[in-house]
Amino acid sequence: MSKIIKKIGVLTSGGDSSGMNAAIRSVVRTCAFHGLECVGIYRGYEGLMEGDFINLDARSVKGIINKGGTILKSARSEEFKTKEGRQKAYDKLIESNVDGLVVIGGDGSFTGAMIFNQEFDFPVMGIPGTIDNDIFGTTHTLGFDTALNTVVEAIDKIRDTASSHNRLFFIEVMGRDVGHIALNAGVAGGAEEILIPEEDLGLERLEESLRRSRKSGKSSSIVIVAEGDKIGKNIFELKEYVDENMSGYDVRVSVLGHMQRGGSPSCFDRVLASRMGVKAVESILEGKTNFMVGLLNNKMELTPLENAIKGKSKINLELLRVSDIMTT
């Protein structure tokens, strides 16, 4: 028999991403719609173990749908990785009469939620919030679309300078393990080459591409580099290689860094967050647990947390081909 749900907690964990606040808002207002209480948990699992809770109602979350970051703050917790830490968290939830938990975060956050559910049979539901879009079971994670828009805007601005001075720019974007941001933003920004972890293109391919661009009459070039690309140790090593082996290039490096995480969420991320929050709460009410809410074929679907954690998001091979054609 399913547990009767009267109060749901919501927390954000791991790296922040635009759309987290919109998801918090959706969870809170869905709870209000169904006559449930809702508590916000500050600082992720760290705050969960300390009982750092705040009661939230529909009016508590007004004016946050357009804000980046997370009003509940986020933190990584080593103590929650221990059985003792998770026991403390469980005790705090029981003390506060919380019956279910919505976790907004990435695979590390979901791993903690899955283990917590297995140990205490406590209802949990995950909402994927990470700009890298590297979670299996959803075509889009919260913050990915906003990060893309931020990167494309930066590429457009850098392109103006590159064209004015006939320069070659290496632009590093986030993506330690996956190249979704680099590939999509590179195509949208008209990059001459895109370097991603999934495709070890090698220095020879890079040289060939740059020479082809120059031969075709291009006086400036943009190369997008995911931070996890394997060609060089880092983007500055790529610059040194071009400086030493290819004459005639005025090379510059731009590392976009954490500016990609912040900012007002895009329309897409706001709508996605709203849909995910509703699905997460209503799934808990239906007695479902240990799942992640995801977008598949434009529908809200549930994926077991274990699959979301262990599965691999795949790079869009069609987009790779489009990229090759567009650099002709």
C-alpha cells in the first residue's frame, strides 16, 4: 500500500543551473494545488542533514521563475555519502513530517537520492538540473538551453572582434565529459571547427580545417573547444601549437567559464522546469519513487534513477555531420 503523502520537501544539489528556481516554484505550487504542504531545504544534502528547512507556499515562490541560480542554495556534501550522514537526514525528515523528497540536480545528486531511497524506503523523485545535458533519460536538462543561448551570444560578440582583426579565436566552453554545449553552440555560432570529448579529431584534422578555411578566403576563424576535449592538455596548449606550427595566425583564447551557468532562464527552460515540477509531485502522489522526470518525444516520462545515473547521453551524430558540411 502506498504511503499517504501530506508534505513534500524540495532541494537543489550540485552545480547550479538556470531553471532550478522555476522548478522549485513548480514543485511548491503543484503541492499547493493538491493541498499538500511543502518545505524548501537549504544547501542540498548538507542542509537536509542539519534540518535547515523553510515552509513554502504558493506566494513564497512568486517572482523567481525568471531568476537564475537557486534560492535554496546548493552545496556538495561528503557526509551524506556516509550511512551515518544519511541517517541524520532521514531523522530530520521524519521529525518535520516530510513524506516525500524532490531532488533537483545531476547524476551525483541522483546517486545520493537512490541510495537514500534504498536504505530508508523514502519516496524520492529527481529533476535533472545541469547545463551539460549529460543525463540519460531526457533530451534536455534544466539550464542547457539557457547556457547555449549564453554561449552563442558570446560567440557572436567574439566573432565581431575576430573579423575586425583577422584573428583566430579558440573559445572554451563547459563540457568536461560531453560535448553537447560545444556542438550545438558551435553550429549555431558558425564555428569553423568544434572540438569535443566524444570525437578525438587530432591536431592534423585541426590543421587541415584551418588551412582549408584560409584557402577558401576566410580571414578569421572561430574554434569551439569543450573543456574535456582530448587533443591538448588545455586550450592554451592548442594556441601554442598553432603559434609554433602555423604561421600567419594571430591567435587569441577566450574561456567562457562560469558565466555559462548563470543568467535568466530561457523560455524553454522555464516551461520545461514547470512541466517537470508538476510531473515530479504528481508521480510521488501516484506512489512512484526512485525515478527521474525527463523530456522524451516532447512528453514527460519517468526513468529509474539507476538508469539515469548509469546510462550515457549520446552526442547527436547528425549534428556532427551538419557541422562538417557547414564548415565547407
